[in-house]
Amino acid sequence: MDTAPSLTDGAPSLTAAAIEREEAHAAHNYHPLPIVVESGEGAWVTSVDGRRYLDCLAAYSAVNFGHSNPDLLDAARAQLGRITLTSRAFHNDQLGPFVESLAALAGKDMVLPMNTGAEAVESGIKVARAWGYRVKGVADGMANIIVADGNFHGRTISIVSFSDDPSARDGFGPFTPGFRSVPYGDAAALEAAIDENTVAVLLEPIQGEAGIIVPPESYLPAVREVCTAKNVLMIADEIQSGLGRTGSTFACDRVGVVPDLYLLGKALGGGIVPVSAVVGNADILGVLRPGEHGSTFGGNPLAAAVGSAVVALLETGDFQRLADARGALLAARLTALIGHGVVAVRTAGLWAGIDIDPALASGREVCERLMERGVLAKDTHGSTIRLAPPLVVSAADLDWAVDQLAAVLRDVSAA
């Protein structure tokens, strides 16, 4: 069992050379930590310099089942030797089993397969508008959708149109109309914003990019009740929170809520290929007609084969139970740091938002110091860091990671 990173002297020039090449030729839309990863297994990755790091980000939950998961790699390898892409102009033998199993996992009957999370969100918006015009009877061009302050659903033009994050929005207008934002966690404000032209409410059950913001337990049930009463679709963006991360298959399960549409992605591709989906019932997804929406790669045989293997892993419930048990340990350890450099902690399964005392250090500075100690994490919104290790992480590794955070906080407090 690994409880600390194994270090080698390595050659720093390998890291420097790789970073220099990337910085010279890749658009600067990210600001990565100065580490160059070349391999990974389970919850650990290894850099080009031979140093091992505990991955506490899991590619924003895309690697929920661990790096190089053997079941997922086997499924991908088997399909690679057969066929990888046909387009949706033809049927393929992998798509049917995939969408059938995913629909069953979600308790729905239909799936719209896409590739990225942002595509799933855009697709959900289109479906909601089409449903509003064709089923609810909203006048053409008048549909509106309610969203929440602090949301993160992606970075396409339509999505940043209803973002309040300046870094995602400023300088990219003009924006797409048809969205209204209300305070997250406030069901009364949401209800007040709904009018006769409202077709959907689009929410993250737990806001990830905002810092793992967990709403009051009564919030999602109240939203579900309002949407039902007002004949408005409830759309749950479970791209980060779904597929085991929070200790349940979906974050909505934590409070017994079933939305009209699930938006899924990230972990659905097992960390191997991009796979996303809109999942719902035929009375909603059935509004789409041939030619109105599509994707060359959406539902491709390779993605479907990997997606089926992901669903099979989730059907056992083992990963959900791991996230629940390990999450309780993580929550207890992190809560003990409050008052010792930590201002607040929010957790849901193996997902944690940790507010660092801004007088001590920024979130970026803490993540840089954690990296030096062999732990990879990600900052957000100034002084907040996020932890989201693969669900296969061991209890001993989690303990060790929190020990490193405690040591970093002692260091910055003494500085």
C-alpha cells in the first residue's frame, strides 16, 4: 500500500523541456501546475522525472474509477481491434447496449449520446426549448431557462452567457439570450423567476467549480416540487457530481430527487475517451427529429464500449460505497483542520471544497506546496482548493494526503 510518494533524483530538464514546448505551441487557456505526467495507475500518477504523486483531482472527476482501470482498458482494447467510428449515419453494435444500460441505471428510457460535458449541456438546452415549443406550447422564440448564480456548466458561448464568472465571460459577448439567474439554494427565488415561457430549470445538484457548494437538504426537493407544479423541466447537471463521486450514483439520489433530464459526462468515458449524454424519458427526448441535432463522434463504437463498461462498474454499487466510506474519513480529517489554517470545509462523498484562510495563502499557493509534497489538487476562486481523488483511493493514502495539507498549513502559518 502506498502512503507516500517515491522520489527519484530525476532530471528537472525533462519537465522544463516539456513545459517549454507546450507553452510555446498550445493556447494559454489553462495555467497548469508545473508537473508533467507521463503515466498513472489507480490513484497515483508518475511524472517524466520519475516522481509519484497522489492525484486528488481525478481530471475533475473524469477518472473516478482510477487511472488505467483494467476493466475499462480491456473494453477499450477489445473495441479498438474491431471498429472505432461509423458516425450515426449507420447503426453500430455497441450503441444499443450502451444506451439501454445507461438509461436503466438512471431509471429512464432514452439517451442522447454526445462527447463532452459542454455538448451535453448545449444538447439539454436545445431539448428543453424544443419541448417547450412542441409540448408545453410556448410561443416560438420566447422560451427561457432558469439557472443559478455561481454556476459552471462549460465554456461555450451559450453557456458563458449565463455564467457570472468574469474569467469565463468577460470579452466574449454578445451573449445568447433566454436565461435568468437566481441565487443558488433559494427555491423561493427560483419559483418567483418562473413565468409562462419558462421551459426548464438547469442546476448543478452540488456546484463543483464554485468550490463544492452543497445546497440545503430541502433545496432540490423544493425545486422538484416547483418544476412539477409549474410544468417546467428539471435538468440536473451531474457531469462532475454524478457516477459515484458523491457516494451515490447521482448526487440527486442523496435527497431522493429524480430530475426530468440528467446531463452526464466526464466519468462516463472512464478517463479514456470523451463521452457525455442527456438521459431522460421519451416524452421529452422524443421531441428531437432526425437532422435537428447530431454529432459525428457522439455514440461512436469505442465510446459506447467504454461507456458500457463504466455502467457495469456502477451497477455493482461498489464504487458508490467506496466513495461514501472514504468520504466520511476525508470529511472527518478535513474538519479537524478548521481553525488551523482552514476557514470552512464542504464535502459530499469523495469531493471536498476547502476554504484556506486568505491571510495565510491563496489556493494556488497551497496547491503548489502540496505538489512539492507529492499531492495534486486544484484551486478555485482565490483561496479555495478542491479535492476529488479517484474513488479507488485507499484510506491510508487519504490520511497521508490530509497530513500533507496539514503540514503545508503549518508551513504557511509559520512563514
